[in-house]
Amino acid sequence: MTRPSDPKELAQLRRQMDFLNQQLTRILTERLDLAEQISQVKQAQGLPLHDPDRERQMLETSLAAVVEPNKSPAIKRMLESIFAFTLDYLKNNWRRNQ
């Protein structure tokens, strides 16, 4: 590994971050698409859009997969934000479809 102050290393690290951001964007788009499908099924079945128990279960399952425990609090906050933004997105679409 080169010295942390090496500009080439910084550029390489930034390229890796850019690549991860692109992957996250793709995955988040897929997640929204799937959440829309789930909301359509729920709407057809007369179920509420938000299921706090399911959200808790998803959070617990995801956090159990964290291999670096010191990162769990940050990952938990990120997941909670993703869940909240997904719900907001779906609520806007839910109202339009009723």
C-alpha cells in the first residue's frame, strides 16, 4: 500500500467509492421497484402500507449480518433512513393510486 498522502491512492479510493455509489443506486432502485410491487399486493388485499413488525424484522435480520460490530450503529441508522424514505415514496404513490 502506498502512503495515505499519495494522490494516486486518493484517486483510486475515490474511483472505488464512485463504483460503490453506482451499485448502491442500482440496488436502491431495485428496492423501490420491489417495494412498489409489495405495496400493490397489499393494496389489492386491503392491507396497510406500513408494517412496523416487518420493518423491525428486516432491521434485525440485516444487522445480524454485520461483520464489524463497531459499524452496526451507523448501518442501523442508514437502514432506518432507507426504510423511512421508501415508506414516504410509497405513501406518495399510494395516495395517487387510490
